[in-house]
Amino acid sequence: MPTIVVRFELCRKETGRGTIYYRIYKGHNRRMEFSSRLRLSASSWDEVTKTVKGNDPEACRLRTQIEADLKLLNQIITEDVAGFLTMGDMISIFKHRRTIVNPHSLP
């Protein structure tokens, strides 16, 4: 089961907004690390629980994006049956295939 670590940083230029950075760790000794980021309003972030507030529309987008990234990562690992891909290869494939969730397409 992958581990996801999330942190939030306020934007210096645009007050009231910030960026969520999240990393997906998979495998032994956290060898496979994929980082990503999403922008959102600072009022959407709950510093106590380190997550997007549940009633905020951005919460659905964040969960959907992380789920999509996990699914893609698992697909890349599954396709590498022979185990020939390096970490750099996997990151390149991940960046090439990754799609960003459109907030307007969510229910």
C-alpha cells in the first residue's frame, strides 16, 4: 500500500492562495517517490488535519487527482514485468501519461 505525504505552502506573490505538494511513496525503503502539486485557496486548507477541508470543492479535486496518480503509478509498475525500468524511466513515463483533473468536470 502506498504512503502519501502532503504539505501546504502559501504563495508569496498571490495572497490567499497556496500550493499543496504531495508525494507518493511506494515500495521498500521508499525507493519510488513521485511528487506533484495542486494550487488552491488558503481558506480550503485545514492545518490541523493537514488536508483540504471536506466541504470544499477542492477536496474532491485533490482526492480525485491523487487517486488518478496512484492508478497510473500502479499501471506503470504492472507493465514493467521484467523490471527493466529505472526510476528515471518511470518518472518520465509518469509525467508523459499523467492527466490533470479538470475541476469543472467533477460532479
